[in-house]
Amino acid sequence: MCNDVQVLQEEIRHLLRQKNAILLAHYYQRDEIQEIADFLGDSLALSMNAARTKADVIVFAGVHFMAESAAILCPEKTVLLPRLKAGCPLADTITAEELETARKQYPDAAVVTYINSSAAVKAKSDIICTSANAVRVVNSIKDRNRILMVPDGNLARYTARFTDKEIIPWRGFCPVHHYVTPDEVKAVKAHHPGAKFAAHPECTEEVLALADFIGSTTGIIRYARETDAKEIIIGTERGVMYQLRMQNPNKTFILASERLFCETMRSITLEDVRDALEEMKHIITVPAAIAAPAKKALDRMLEIS
Ligand code: 13P
Ligand code: SF4
């Protein structure tokens, strides 16, 4: 029996074929979008996939910086963001002007910028990283001992554990992960004494101290598959629960906090995806003067990934 969701999904599949388009979706997207994505992934895998797709059109079910990264990596393709207002509050915690000022303050530091940032900020960076490769990226820098890591302070402090370099963290944070409290995690652990806790490095140091595993969304999904534990507490946005439950029907997943909800990621609907394809909107472009240096920083990351 067909319901409205299936009808919309079928319409989208048809439009994707008709326009030689590919639907890329982040693990934080709604279940019904994940169900029909051509490719699902964390920020690193999505960038890598965008860089090598043969499709003419990329529909990016994710937030603005993700579509912008795809537009930078594939200037010859049309990149559509189904909901223009789907931004990332973490990316908004630093502007290109602020980074310029910080660079002057730390002239001997290399700038490692989290992919959760605007194209203009990427353009002023030495290299980009994601949560999946931050340690590798920082340790790949051979000619500097000081690293200014922007914009996520929590990821910067976590990365500092795995390098001899001095890490200078920016003050930004992801509100979804940052506001999970150690007390919330301890309370969930108390209810599930045998459970393991897997957390994203965008969480605070105090929350990460309680974790059995720390990693990107792909890392958490892999850990959940490989661990012998039957109960796993999840310290990242609730969208990953869809993959976790699909891949592990015999395991139980519990969210570490009810606050693990990214409003902008989840604002994208199937209707938005359908309308984006039908009307070829919203086309994301990056001016050449910004795209060229931003691509250099992204390419440096992809070369070592
Ligand atoms: P990853 O999927 O790369 O772990 O990133 C998490 C995130 O916050 C994306 O916005
Ligand atoms: Fe940005 Fe956090 Fe939402 Fe990811 S989860 S898009 S970092 S606000």
C-alpha cells in the first residue's frame, strides 16, 4: 500500500533520474530522506563523494556549509540545497574577518579549519579537517608547531590529546552537542549499567571523559556494529539512530540527551527535496575569488584522507 511518504519518495527518485542528479544526505537527516539517498555519510565521506560524482546535479540534504563545500569541489556541477535557511550555528561562530584578526595574533600558527565553516573562512585557512580526520590533518602539518583550530573549541581540545603541537582553540561550539551535560549522561548510564557510551568530539571534555568511544558519525556507526555491547548510549544528533537501528536490529540504542536535535538539519523535508529538483533551487555558488583558495584548503585535506 502506498502512503504520502512513498509517493513523494517515488517522485523524487523519478526526478533524480530525469535530471541525472544524485541525492547526498548526512546521517542527521530525517529517516525518510536517508531511505532514498544515493549516498549517506559523515561530512568527510560526503565531500569525497561530491568530489567524484559523475552526476550533473547534486542535491545536498544537509546544511549550507556542506552544499557550499560540494559547490567548491565541483564547480562544473549544479549544487542544490533544498532549504536555503538550513545553516549551521557552529559555522556562524567565526567570520573571515575574525579569522584574519586571529591570524595576525598568532602569525606563526597554521590554521586548521573544521569543515563546519563558511567558504569565506575556508578561503583563509591552510587546511580543512572533519571530525573523522582532525588528528591526521593536524599531524600532517610538518612545518609549524602551533595550530589555530577553528571554529569548534571542543574538537580542538579533543584533537590536542593526540598531538605534540600546541593547539589554540577558537571559542565556537555546536549547540546540539555542547549542551549535553555530564549529569545527563551519568543518569542514562545509571539506568543502563551495562551500556557503552559513544560520543561525538563536538561534545565537551567533561562528557567525552565518560565515553567508551569518541568519533565522527561514521565512527560511531562503525563502533556500534563492532562492539560486543548490546546497549549503546549515543552522544550525537538523533538522526544517526536510523542507521544504528537498521544495521543492528538486535542492539538497543539510547540517546544521551533529548537535546540532541539539530533543528536546521531536520528542517529539510521530502517536499523540500522534491521542490528543489522540480524548480532547480536553491543553487549554491561560491565566487571564484573565494572558491579557489577554499578549494586549495579542501584539496589538501582530501589528499591525506
Ligand atoms: P560528522 O558527520 O562529520 O561527524 O559531523 C557532525 C556534524 O555536526 C555535521 O554537522
Ligand atoms: Fe551544525 Fe551542530 Fe547541527 Fe552539525 S549538529 S549542523 S555542527 S549545529
